[in-house]
Amino acid sequence: MLILVTGATGKVGQHFIAGVLGDPRFSKARIRALCHNRLCPETERVEVTQGSIADRETVARTLTGVTHVVHLATCKETPADMMDVTVKGLFWLLEAFRTSPTARQFILIGGDAGIGHSYYRHETPVTEATPHRAYPGCYALSKVLEEVMLEQFGIQYGLNGCCLRAPWIMEKDDFRFSLSFGDDVFGGPDWKTLVPQADAERYSRDGTVPLLRDADGRPLKRNFVHVDDLVAAMLSAIDNPRAKGQLFNICMDRPVDYGEVAAYLARTRGLGSVDIVSQFHSNWMDNSKAKYLLNWSPIYDLEMLIDSARGYERSEGEARIIWYPG
């Protein structure tokens, strides 16, 4: 088994490679990492190829002897790169894969941006049958195009592919800093811009957390997944015959409720909260299909997500690195 991993140096890529190397089921598996700007370390079981997935010759050469592709490479709100990386890159990967004599399975990691997550109102739980609805910007559009392209290659050529659709992916202390009113905020919204500066500074000092409310005035529900749970689902999908041609929602059993977050942090750590109004919409991703077909279940619930993020201590020099804008 030779697994090609794109985006190998990113958050999910690093955890996935470690997961494969540490799992007895894949003791004979080798990794080929296709890296662009950053290189991952090579070992006896990990080899590195440098190049861009937008280059057809690079992709064709890199797929030589590959049995599985795990496609993670992406870009955020960078229109100059989106068509090359998302559309052309995935197309060349799929073209080389479908004509390869060794290729067995193609796994794509998608995102809930493809169904608009909190931008649109969802009257019912979000399932794999929910229509694509990209919100404004090129990133959400790219997630739609990826899922549709993989689906069509399955229809056109019978390609053995599956897509694992993930919401916001957390690791280490990400979730703690996703609630920060300071400059160290992880992701969005950028809370300090939504309140007066003096209030933001005070909230940052006191550890006050935002209680984000949806367009109906209720605490917002937003979907998350911990990277460990996502990697577990990825490993469950490898060579799983029930994964062929399927799209799976990979997320926590319940979305994060900002009201529940505020209540838990008040009860366990004495932290205050402040209401933040928004026009976002609550939504609830349903992961039942992945549980049924992949025999997978997430480990992380809300309390574990909060406690693990609060308990994580970064080593000296371990900076939080955002590899892409957006």
C-alpha cells in the first residue's frame, strides 16, 4: 500500500500520516507526501516529492505506483490560486488516478462551506443529501467544485472515491483561542472588532467569552470536529467497500452551542460571557451515515473539546501557525 497525501504538512495531513504509521492495520503502508512550499520529514516509510498539483507532469509522476490518494491540499480566500489548486489540481489528480494500473481508492476531505454552513438557514439537519450552496467568496465555491468533480468521476469512470465532509477542524488549544477577544484569536469571527476597543481589551484580560447569537436571537449552533476524530474516520474509510462513491458528514454528534459553551466555562472556570448578535444561522450536521457505513463515532463532545483545549500547554517556541489566509 502506497498512499499519496497532498497537503501533508497541514493540520490534518500531519495527524493522518502519524495515524497511518501508528496503526497496526497499516503496518506495511508507505506514505508519499506531495509537498509544495513546506516539506515534511522523510523516514523509511515516508518519502517526499516536491511540486504543485496544478502541474500535470508532476502529478502523473507522483502517482506512479500509488494505491491510495488522500487529497487534503486546499487554499482559502486566495482567488489567484483557487482555480489552479482546487479545480486544475484535483482534475489532474483524478485523471492520473483513473488511468493508473495500481490505483485503488481516492479519498477527498471536503468541507461544510460547500453547503453554506452558518450563512444560510437550514430548516432541518444537514445531511449528505442537502444541496450545495456556496456562500460568497472563492473558498466555499471550491468546496462545491471538489465534491461535484469527484462525484462525476465516479459516474463517468466508476472511480472508487469517497468524500469526508468536515466542518471546522480543531486541535490542541484551537478552540480556546477561537473564543478570544485578543489579537491571538484563532479563526473567525474576529471578536474584538465586534465590540468597542476598551471592552475588547477588558474581555481579553478577564477571559470573557463571546456568546454568539444567531439571526433568531438564540445561541448559535455551529459544527466542529476534532482532528483526531476526523483522522479516525479517514482510517475507517481506507479500503472500506461501503465507502465507495459515498459522501460522509464527519463531525461531532452535536454542534457546538455557544450558550452551552458560556454556561460550562462559567460553571467550571468562573468565566464571564457577553452576547454577540449576528445574522448567522444555526445548523446541525447529521453524522449518522458515517456511523452506519464506516462504523465510526466521534470521541469528542463539547466538554471534552473545551477541556482539552483549555488544558493544552504549548511548549516554548511552539507558535500557532496559520498556513493560509482566510
